[in-house]
Amino acid sequence: MVMKVQGPTLLTGGSFGIEASLIPVILGLLVSAAFLLYRGRDTMIGSRT
């Protein structure tokens, strides 16, 4: 199989592939921030519970 990707490099990831595009990077940051915020609500830094 040969795949030809067309479009802006920020959306397609260019020669690095789709994992290097802007969409997965933003989604990863949003999910990480959501986990940190959720975890931060339940525990405080330095608590040992």
C-alpha cells in the first residue's frame, strides 16, 4: 500500500506522519490537563493519603 497525504503540514504532520500533526498534539495536551485538574481536585501536593 502507498498512501499519499495532501494538505497543510500542521494538519497532516508532513513527513513525520499524522502523529506529529497539530490535532493529536492539542488533544494530548487537553487530555493531560484534564487528568491533572481532576487529580488535583482530590489530592493536595505533599499529602500522603
